[in-house]
Amino acid sequence: MAGGSTLLLTTQYLEEADVLADQIVVIDHGKAIARGTADELKLQIGGERVALVVSDAAAVPKARQALAEVSGGGDVQVDEFARALTVPAPDGPQTLMEVLRKLDSEGIKLDDVGLRRPSLDDVFLTLTGHATAEDADA
């Protein structure tokens, strides 16, 4: 008979769970709402995202519209205070290039841009509609 052990870790620090856990169960208001590996959970909400910061706050609405056009009306998330926008990038680097071309053609200048995978915080926010207690405290 093969032996093994199980360790149950409860945490609101999702970066910790991402590194330490083989299997993750997302619990919201006492109910398990999702289960899987970190990668499986991240794939549930979509793959990579283009994340960018526009140089001028006045350009945020125009950038939002441009990203919506590139993504075919996809979910553009906006943090107006930080001038930050993210959009799903189903084709990874190809989507990033399309975004950059579109923003350049619209004359929108950027302070930062990158292609990133969703974090477990993104997963939790998408699945529950609210931030973790850790994020709320910050």
C-alpha cells in the first residue's frame, strides 16, 4: 500500500497558495466555488492579458475604446486612478502587437505595457466579484 500525506493550508495570501499548493479550493462565503491547480484555475478565467498604463489620464477613455475594438468587445478592466487597463489576450503576443498598433495609430502614449498571466488574485476577483480580505485591508 502506497503511503502519502496531505497538508491542508488555509490562507488569504494567494501568492503563497500559488507557490505552495498542488490543489486549490476557492471558498467564498463558506462555499467551495472552484477547485484545481493554480494553472487550471487561471485558465478558467482566460489566459494571458495585455496590461498597460497610459501616460495621460485624459487618454484612458480613448484607450478603453481602442482595447475594446481590438478584443472584439472583450472585457476591458480599467483603473482610472492608476491609468491602468487590462484586456484578455487570447492570441498572446499577437494580441499584444495588435493592441500596440491600435494605440499607436490613435496617438495614445504609454508608460508601461506587458503581457501577463492572470494571478490567483485575478481568479478570486473574477470568480467572486470581490477582492480577497488581504486586498480589502490594503
